[in-house]
Amino acid sequence: MKSFWLFIFLLVGIQPLFAQDLSQQVVAGRVNDPLQSKKPYVIYISADGFRYDYAERYQAKNLLALIEKGVKAVSMKPSYPSVTFSNHYTLATGMYPSHHGIVNNSFYDPKRHEMYVKTDRSAVSDSTWYGGLPIWVLAEQQKMLSAAFYWLGSETAVQGVRPTYWYNFNTKIPMDTRIDAVKNWLQLPEEKRPHLINFYFPEVDVAGHHFGSNSKETAAAVKLVDDAVGEMVQLTKEVGLDVNFVFVSDHGMTEADNKNTLNLPSVIDTSKFIVPNGDALIQIYAKDKKDIKPLYKKLKAEGKDYDVYLTSKMPKRWHYRAKDNKDGRIGDIILIPKLPKIFNLTGKPTNIGKHGFDNDMPDMQAVFYAWGPAFKEGMTIKSFENVHIYPLLAKILGLSYKHKIDGDVRALAPILK
């Protein structure tokens, strides 16, 4: 097992290392307002790529025991597209990707004439890409301290505000050290103690991409996360705090044909169109709008293994149409491969595990579990959209908001005591 986790560590290490600074970052001079100091505590956990059925499939003993004393959803529906960056920022803001601006892992902004690419540190850390009001910013604006051990948007000062305690994303910090950080935060004096902690696990997604959702490696990654959650719950008992836990994921995972992949259709003239990289979703941005319809007709005529959409004709349920396109960052034409087919624009070998597909698809469904003093016990609820997490967290923490979001506090109000 040690050799396996060394391999997983190396796989995670293949991902771009955004920052070499491994130390905790602290915004000096902040304290909890006395009115906030008596408010509840929430640890908000995301396990990237933790499909809705993984806990049962791989017998995640801690999670299964915890949700018997809390709330479980049949599944949680990710926002479209079902990719990591878009959905983590939705989970932070309660807004659909088309409204908060992070419309894919990589995309083009025609107004800025710039590309946002998940591997580009300068883009990921540039706050001007991020709309909405992340939950930690909402807390800090109301003088309630927050902390984040990785979460998209927490490394940059959205609306000029970061969490009080935060880390640059890196792959070097061991799990035990990360969990110790949570314990240390909860042992701080009351005026310095964060009431909201965001915590991110990448391991299940990494294993799912490289080995598939049915692999022993994914099972081992689920166990790693499950063990870590068990340790986190235990440490809250050790420090004597009754903490609310919300455990979610950003999307599911499925298997694709990673050998017989689709190339960029030859009818796309890259001198006239900008095409960011993608596999489950290809966005095509026209440099001149008059070229859109002729290309659309050609793609419709030749497309066999993929569907072709004008942005104005995208399914309403995806909230990804032209009328939703707040910042103009959704492409003019969208190509969506028909599974098990996927696109491969680079020509390099690609992984078997994929996501980003239709958010109604069973394999794309995410997980939602919650337990703690705020939640009812032994409750199972039907599937719901992930935009509703934000108002749930705000209600538990006693935070008010006036800005428009897509989530509705009434959707999850019945799970609260």
C-alpha cells in the first residue's frame, strides 16, 4: 500500500505545481467580531471526483457511520459542465458557472482577449476572473474568520478578500500535516478561531482519471479520504468543539475510450476560430461572428460521434445558453462527444477516467453528506443541484447576503433541525 500511495503522490505531482511556498498564509490583524464568536462551526470538505456511489461501493466505513447520524442525498447534481474548476467555484458561490464566470477548466474571454487555463498560475491567481462572492469572503466581510486548505478562488483576493488562513495549492504537504492544521485552527483562542474551514482532497479524482472508477486504486483513494475524515471528526472531539461537517464532491467519473479518440474536426479553420483544449466539451470562439453559422452547418453535416450546438440552442437545463452567458465566456459553438468517445486535441495519450459530460448522467453525479448539531439525523433526501449549498452554509453560520445567487435556502432547509 505504501508503494501505491507513493505512486498516487507522484501522479498528483504531475499536475502543475502552482506555488512552491508550503507555508500557511495569514492575513494579519483580523479577529472574530464578538457577535460571531458564539456562532456555529462548519468544516466544508470537497473530495474531488468522489462519485455519488463510492462510499457504498468501496465501503467507506467512517462516512457510512457518520451519515447514519446525519443527512445523505441520493446524489448531488453538479453544474454543467461537470468539471473541477467550474463546480468548485459554484460550490463556493451558489452560482452557475455561466454566472460566476469560471465556465470551464480552460476557456477564452473575448472581451479580455485572454485565455483562462487551469495550468496557468497567473490566470488562476488573478481575482478579476472570479465573479460572485465566495462563502469565505461573505464570512470575512461580516467579521467571521475563515480558513482554507485549498479551494479554487481561495488563493486570490476575490473582491479584495482572502480567507484569514489559507495555503497556496501544492502537492507537497502530507495528509497528516494538513489535518494537524485543522486541529491547530480549532485550538486557537476564540477571537482567532475560524468558524468556516474549507478543505479539499484531490486523491480520488487523480486515481479515477488514471485507473478508472472501478479500479483498486480508486478504492484505495476513497479509503484514504475516509480515514482522513474519520481523523478530522476525532480531532473535533479532542478539542471539545461540536462542529458541523458538510462533505461534497464536484462531479463524478466515468470510463471513456481513450484509445480511439476524436481529433479537432478538419472543417474548423483555426485562423478564424479560437479553440481551447478539452475532451468532454469543445468550445469554439469565432473571431468574426459571421463565420459562426457556416461552420455550424458544416459541423452538423459531418458530426457523427459528437453533438453540435449553437450557444443560443443549448439545453435550458444546463444554464449554459447565450442568455446565461454573463461574461461572454461560453463559446459560440459547442461540441460534445458521444460517450465512450472523447476529443483529444493534443494527440498525446489521455486518461481512461473522464468527466465534464451531461450533468444528468448518473456517472457524473456528485456526493452530499452532512452531520453535526445543525442537521437532522438518519435522513435521506432526493438529488438536488449544488448551487443550494451556499445558502445552506450561510444559514448555519448566521451570515446574511443580499447579492443574487442561483441557490435557494428553501431547497435544503428541511435537513436542518
